[in-house]
Amino acid sequence: MYKAYFHLTRNPFDLTPDPNCFVPTPKHNEALAALYYGVRRHKGFVVVTGEVGTGKTLLLRCLLRLLENSKDIAYAYLFNSRLTPNDFLQYVLCDFGLPASGKNKCDMLIDLSKFLLSRGSQQMTTVLIVDEAHDLSADTLEELRLLSNLETTDDKLLQIILVGQPELDKKLDSNDLRQLKQRIALRAQLGALTQQQTQEYIEQRLRIAGADQNGSGTSLFSPEAVAAVHDYSRGFPRLINTICENALIGAYARQVRTVTPDIVEDVANEFRLEPVLAPQVQV
């Protein structure tokens, strides 16, 4: 609706986790590097955590794109982690292309073991990726630990990536899961963006959408508007996208070429967002 008005080639703040719109902040770069290194070096368990809206799923989509370009890597991607241990195992086998219907747990484990050993003997990498891993039950997490026992004398046959909210860290810190925690080789954490990073994020998303190529530059948001976006979003990329998308719609409706702080405030009010309050200085 507003793309033609602002001379954009695409929606710059679409909520769909599209790797083409990935803006690599230092934390996101660090997490993506940890994921890819963990897979390539057969480190076993890799864990990435972050609050809601920090870009975890987009990070996984970027990783999947890297893996898809590697012919020696096969992966199973689980995006619904609220499964019983048996259903979890069945899903994993199906995603690896192995028949699982009607089989008991013992048969499924034997088939998975043969699959991993065959790939390992050919120097191929096999990855299990679990999104929303904070929803995994303790029993399923223990099942994952047992799956990590599938290894040779010198190599891990299954690389396991767990991505979730901070609740995942709390689960892994529990006494019952201490054996799993000790097997984690790499960990990374995503956080909120600073105001400077928020500005760079908005500018980069606009550039991806063709703002510079069409002469509109990155002046679609005034500096004051960017500061307001950061305050109301608390630096979380998903909220930044929501606010900016609706702010552009608001600017289009008013037929103005630049988003101003009052437009951002109107959007924040509609979404019931409160600004971050600056800490009071004690006198």
C-alpha cells in the first residue's frame, strides 16, 4: 500500500523471518557463527537463547540456508516442541525421511542409529534443530541427551541445536538435567538492540527495501522517531518491525514523507506499548 508512495521495492519491516532481510548485529553474528561452527566441527550440543522477538527464528532460517548449500549435511527441523518423547522421536525420523509409522521406540532408535552410522561412515553431517526448545519437557530433554550418545570413538554422529527463550536456560540449570548441561559445547544469547543498533537496523532494513536506490534515502524516519521506536520497542527486533511497519502506514495515511515521533507514539498507543523510562538520578 505504501511502497509506491515511499518508492520502496518491498515491505522493509515484514514480520516474516526472511533471511534476505537479516541485519547482522554483533550478537546475531556471534550466535550464527556458534551455530555453524558447532555443526561443522561436530561439537554435539549447541544452545542459543533470547527473549521473545530477539530474532531467534530468523537466525535459524539463516543457518538453514547455509546448511542447504552444503551437500554433505542433512537436518531435521522441529518447530513444535510440545510433543511426548515418543512423538518427538517419530517426528525426527520422519523429517530425516525414515519410516516411523507403526514402529515402537526400540525399532525407531535402531533405524536412527543405522542412519547416523551410515552417514558418519561417509563423513557426512547430520543435524537436529529444535526451535521453541523451552517448551520441551524434562523427559524429552533427557531423550535428547540419550540421542547424543550416538557417537563413534572420535566423533559425534548427531549435532543437536536447541533454540529457545530464557526459560530454556533455567531448565538446563536444573539439577535433574545436569548431565545434559555438561554436554553443551557452545552457548550464545541474543539480547535487545541499543539505540544506535536500532537506528542501524532501521536504516539497513530500508536499504534492503530499496530506499537508497530510489532516492528516498534513510530519511523516512526522523532521528527523534528512531529514538521513540527504540524506547517503545525496548530494542527487540520484532517490535521494531511492528512499530515501523505501522508508522509507515500512518505516514502514508497522513500523506507525509517522514515518520515523526507523534506517529510512532500513535502506533505505540494502538499496540498498548509503554516506553522505556530513563533511570532517575538521585540528587
